[in-house]
Amino acid sequence: MRIAYYVPRATYLESCPGGEKHTSGSGMFITNVLTSLRDRGHEVKIISRVDLRDFWLGRLPARRLLAEAALVRGEVKRFSPDAWLVYASSVQYPDLFGWWQHPKRYVLLGCEGSGEQRVNAMPRPWRDLYSFGFRKSLKRADKVIAVRTMRDLGGASEHLRGWGVPEEKICFLPLAVKTWTRLPGREEARHVLGLPQDAPTVLCVSRLSVRRHKDDPRPGKAESVLELVRAFAALPPNALLLLVGDGEGRRQIEEEAARLGLRERVLLAGEVEHSEISWYYAACDFFAIPEKAESNRPYQALLEAQAAGRAIVTMDTELGQITAEAGRTGFLAKDFQEFQSQLLTLAKNKSLCDEMGRAAADFVARSFSMEVRALQIERLLLGSEEDSNVRYRIPSPQSGVLPAQGMFTKNLH
């Protein structure tokens, strides 16, 4: 199958072949979708690398948009795709190139319903053009796939319905990760990283960002890491906390560790190339982050840790419920005290860590591997009868029902 692959938010393409290094969750997912579909024997072509936000921000002139549309049209004629896959479209980043070329199969992956606030953020006449293009692409789509947590998804699906998308077109496929082809042993990894072999080691991988301003409702990622440092203080004196990531909040982390007398036990590795991150997952006993925000922010790290065969400890949010099996692949804490207690439990019980780690690796391979997700996307692009299976359906936002674990992979093989 020939697939035209388009990402209107072109900054995400920085992680794709021909771009610069970029390791955000969306950036990694774009690359992984591309390579996984190619691994399945499909010919996939990135159809444009122009970021549509640059036009309404005034960074690119309107004539450049017309020129790009002509270039894309010529490329599509030569390529003659069997399907058109669009990632991360919204009213600010609509597909203005695909829907009017009448692709045989047209799928919007990671589509975000965009409300009035986002529409009004754009100046006229761009607001009218982009709203028109977004509405047309939604109408043309054979499937509109959301990838966020169910809480975010409820709002997104409501917005999508507001844009005229019928419920039967909307489906839910959460983000996935590439499973490790080779992972070093724990002993080897600790030797390479200069860590003691017998110390209970907790890992956290996170950007250390701070709030943009005091009224920002979204906490910075460093706030969750600060909570982790405070909880870690209750662990045995030989335990280590290994932090991978960097950002403006690093100084706060260092000061809090010093205040708690943990300076020698909280090790900040800084930013690490994704190609080297497996050494850190391999070196730890388990992964932890007390993320309370309902977002995809620690999504990739939670899944990658489990794919590496490591138990996790995080908060009992919808994100946690989707990305882990509570009590089997790790723990989901109701509050800070329970989170701290669960850290202590795993730090004192290596055999439990290993048991949960084995279950975690199986869980990710079964439900969140790119091999599984690429097969599901392939079937949606082919218009297979399988795409009507209930595992893809979104529960009603009012139902409060989460999809059953494993529903995304049932009967796939």
C-alpha cells in the first residue's frame, strides 16, 4: 500500500528522517508510525514539511501556501497513494492539502477537537480559511482517531461532534512505543553508568520544566519530580534516585535534594540521547513519577520503562489506568502518602520488582507496542472490517467508563 503521510504541525517532523533530533512523545510516535508501516512493507512518503501555523503567525506569506499546495498536488499525482494519513490535525493545524484531492482512504490520526478559544486565536482571514479546511477534512475522513487519555478524549470527542463528526467515525488508539530489540543487563548497565550494584535504584525520566506563569493551570513537570524527591526521602539510606532530563526546574530539584540531605543520593544525569536511554531503564529497579495532571506528559517514559521490564509507580489517574495494570505491572497511588508507601514497598522487595517487570514487558508488547499499533492503523487505512470492532470505539463522555485492559489488541492476530 502507498501511504501519503502528512503532519500539519511540522515541528513534530524534526524527529523524522531528514530532520533534527527531537524526542518528544509526539515526535517519537511520528517516527515510529513511519518506520513501523514501512517495516510492514508499505511505501510511506512524507508529503509536506511546511508548518501551517507559520502562515497565520505571519512567518510565511500566503503565496507560499499556494505554492506548497501546487507542489503537493504534483507529488501526489506522481506517487498515486492508496491512502492518506494525517497526524495531529486541529483547527490551527488543519490538512489543507489532502481532502480536496479525493484520496481513496483518508484517516486523521491524533486529531484534536478545537474549541472557540483556539479558533479565535487566529487572525482573519486565516481563521475562516483554516476553519473551512478543518471542517472539510473532518467531513472527508473515513476515521478520526484520538490518542489522548479518556478525560482529554471526552472533551476532544465533544468538540469533534460539534464540528459535525458522527460518533461512529471517532475511535481511540492511545500512543504506543517501540519495544527494545536489545536491552543491557542490570549489572552491565550499572557498571557502565558507575552505579553501585546492590543499591535499590529508582528512575525518573522527565523534562524539568516550570510553570510559564503563576496563573498557568498546568503545573510544570519539575513539580512532579519535586514530589518524587520528597517521597524518596523515606527510602532506605542506600537507595538511589536517578533523574534523567533537564530544564529550568533543575535548580529547584538540586536545592530540594540538598535541603532533605539527599544530595549524594539524588543523581541528575541531565539530558540523554534517546539512543542511550536504554542504559538507564536497564540500570534501575523500578520507575516512578507522581504525575497527577491528566495529560500525556509522562506517557512515553511510563511505557518505555515497562517495555524494558521495569515495574512502575505513578498516580491513579486515567493516564495511569490506561498505561499500567495496577497491582500487576506496578502501583497506582491515590495520594502522596500511598505513593511514598509504594516506593518503599518496591525498594525493599527486589523479587516483587522483577515479577512486576516481567508482567509489564508482556503488557506493553501485547497492548502498546508499535507492532500492534501499526497493524491497527494499517487496518484502518485499508478499511478492513476489523476497524468496526468495539475495541476502537470511544465510550460516551458521560459514561465515565474506561476501555477494558487489552481491548486494543483483542483478536488482532
